[in-house]
Amino acid sequence: MTFSDSTVSELNFLLTRSTAKDTFTISLGRKETYVGLIDAEYLQNMTEEKYKVIAPKWTNNILVAKDGDKVIGFVSFMRNMVSILMGR
């Protein structure tokens, strides 16, 4: 997928179903992203080990935008919407 407008000269990315590795990467970002939005104790208690167990369970309802192997964005939504959007 390619996106162009007056602010971004060109942005190329792949939109794909999330893998456990992608979801783990996204999960780690929550500790920084959600400070002040989610209970601090909850965020502090979510360790990498816990995310490694949880991440594989979250792949069915997340699509990721990737630039090569780097996750540059994601969207999460109802599980049945993945099939509709991915044409399955």
C-alpha cells in the first residue's frame, strides 16, 4: 500500500495480520503510550513475561502496518471484522 499527500512525500507499508511477535512489540509500547491513561499499577505489573504469554492470544483481531520488519502502526477491532477486511 502506498500513501502520498502534501505532508508526506511517500510512505510504503504492508498491512497484514499480526503475528505473536508483532503483538508482543505492540504490547511493550503500551507501557509508554498509556501512562496516565491506564492505572499505573496495572502497567507496572504487566511484565515482558506476561506479554509473551498473552500476545499469541491477541493476533486474531489486530492488523499491523509494517515497513520491512518494523511495526509502524496497528489497528485492533472485532474479531469477525478481520475476515471481512482481509477477504476471508
